Amino acid sequence: MEEALLLKNDELKLLPTSDSFVEELKKVSNIAAPMVVVTVSQYLLRVAPMIMVGHLSALSLSSVAISTSLTNVTGYSLLFGMASALETLCGQAYGAEQFEKLGIYTYGAIFSLILVCLPVSIIWIFMDKLLVFLGQDPLISSEAGKYAIWLIPSLFPYAILESMVPYLQTQSLILPKLLCSTITLSVHIPCCWALVFKFELGTKGAALAISLSYWVNVILLGIYLKYSSACEKTRASFSKDIFLRIGEFFRFALPSAGMVCLEWWSFELVILLSGILPNPELESSVLSICLTTTSLHYLIPYSISAAASTRVSNELGAGNSQAARLAVYTVMVLAVAETIFVATILFCCRFVLGFAYSNEKEVGDYVKEMTPLICLSIIMDSLQAVLSGVARGSGWQHIGAYINFGAFYLVGIPLAIVLGFVQHLRGKGIWGGITIGSIVQVMLLSSATCLINWQKQATKARERIFKGDISG
């Protein structure tokens, strides 16, 4: 009888109290809220030039749009995914109070990602030939190739920036990121306008503006990292330890990249599939609107995801398994509340949503039909973003990569092809198929999260930090 009562008491201790939930909610919100501004600012760095070149000519807009899509797939998504490994390494090191290792991991990531930029640069040099091989118009391919070549200088500051971001994020130092990103954006827009129109550099000026802006952001953050007292404990001197940690970084970076890229690429494939449907102009326009809408919303759950990753990794590194579990519970509640709110508003605006992008009645009516699917996609995006953040914080990106591969490439994309082309549901079928893939992804990520042994994860995290155990 006594043993049963003790077991019951232990179970009750695992349940979050209202006070602990509110306290955790404050910590998560303090990270997520400013991260929204940071994420939007970084998103606009590549969107603003596309808007400006759209006023030059249809050829300029088409070539920049295609080049942006392909450079995202072959370069930016890869670097972004690999850098997210630092959310595990730096986050758990900070929780374990192994502060100097944050600097060591970050230096190692910068060195590694710069090396990765070299083969990516070669791919971008031959972008025009790759596009022609993929069946694109030779004239558009030529212009897109030139734009990609001028984007090459942006790869290196982007690699450094994406390494700095987790370094600050895992210490909950979001304010300097917010200030630096907003300053960069305020410089970027007039700089881009001047290079594109004033100096008449056209698409070259747009690409050059992106590179310059990334360097501005890196320099501003570098000054903060160098001189801020908040980073004093986590700075590291350049030593051989940095190179010894590169192998550890790649063990997490490769599955992290797989987790990000497999999902990112699947949605790019949706747009390519729309181009071979009957009436491709209408289908591509509508699916582009769907993708743009969900991508804009994704900036919010991604920010919550960053908070989830930070809180989970910090608590696991500190050995606080129940606190990590409470962080997961809190971010999921926040994500569900946010996504219900947004999806409800979007559904109520379904009659005007399409006309925000186009004056064509055919497009507006088609988007109205697609809105319920868009709302479902938004719900799934929010849940999977937060669950992916938990995966990064826990260090099981490899499981996330397998889940994303299965959900999208074994379920989502094949279903999209069947529904879109065999069942003749066109764009609605393609988007429906990829949405089903997202549902499968959320179900599998939820199952993996529910099955986590938090005490075991905390033990593995501390072994990894203190003993260099990288097998888990």
C-alpha cells in the first residue's frame, strides 16, 4: 500500500502545476516573440530584391524567381540545416555550464560550413546549364545563371551568420539578434534600390545587395560577440580543439540538414509539378499563393520552434529531464493556440485571400476552394515546426530525417502525383497529397516525442558534453 502511494506521488510530481506552466510560458515567449521579428527580417532580405526586379521586366522576375528557388534548394537550405546542429550542441553545453564549448562548437561550425560553400559555389557557377538540362527556357536559364553567380559572395557570410544565430539563441540572447537584423534590413532596402535602379545594375545589383546585407549583419553580430560582457563566458580562443570538434559537428549536422532539406525540397517539387498540369499558368499561380501564404505563416511557428529547441536543450544539458518535458508541454500549448487563431482568421477571409495576390476572378475563386486545405496545412506546419524544434533540442535529428523522408517521399509526393494527375484533381490534388504527407509527419513526430525517455536523454546529453560521447 505504501509503495502504491509513493508511486502515485511520483506520478503527480511529473504533472506541471499552473505556476510552473506560467513561468515556463514566460521563458518561451521571451525567446519566441523577438525571434518572430528576427525571422521576418531575414526572410525579407531575399524577398525585397525579388519585388524590386519585378519592376524591371518579366524576364528579370522569372529568372530571379527560378534562380532563388534553385539556390535555396542547393545552397541556403543545406547551410541552414547543417547549422541547426548547433541548437543541440550549444544548447546542451550551455545547460551543462560548459560555456567555453559554445565558442568552440561555433568556430568549428563556421569552418565546416565555409568548406561546404565551395562545392555549392561550383554548382551555382553552372546553374544555367543545370536549368537547361531540367528543361527550362534557355534565355531565362542564362539570366538565372548570372543571378546565381552574383549570389555566390552571399554564401560565405550566410554560413557565418547561421552559425552565430544558434550561439546566441541557445543563451537566450535574442535582443542583439533583433537589433542587428532590423538594422540590416533598414540598410538593405535602400541599398538594394540604389544598386538595382540608381546604378542600373538590375538583377546583379539585387544579388549584390543580398551579399552586402549579410556581411553587415555578420559584422554587427561579430562586434557584439567580441565586446559584449554577456558573451564573455562563452567566448573561445582559436585552438586545435575547434578542429577536434568538427567530426562531432558533422555527426549532428548531416542528419539536421537531411531533416530540413527533405521537407524544404518537397514543397519546391510541388511548384515544379504544377508546371506540367493542364493550364499551368493558373495552377502554378494558385499553388504559389498557397506556398507563399503558408511560408509567411511558418515564420511564427519557426520562432516558437527556436524557443522549444533552446529550452529543451538547455534543460537536458543541465540534467533537468522534467523541466525539459514541461518545456515541450508548454510550447505545444502555445503552438496549438496560435495555429487555431490563424487558421480561423484565414478561413473567414477565404473569399478575399486570392484577390490579395491577383485581380483575376479565376485565381480568387480557385484560392477560395483551396483555403480549407491551406488552413489544414497551417495547422500541420505549426505542430511539425515545434516538434522539429524538440527534436533539435534533444539531439535526435536522425529520427526526424527518417520521418521526413517517409512522410513526404513515400507518402506525400506519390499521393500528390496520383491525386493531381491520375485522379485529375489538378492543383487541389497536388496540395492535398503534400498536406497528407504533413499529417503523417506530425503523427510520427508526435509518436517519437511521446516515446522519449527524458531521463535517458538528459543522461546522454551530459555524457556527450562532459565525456565527448557522440554515439547517442
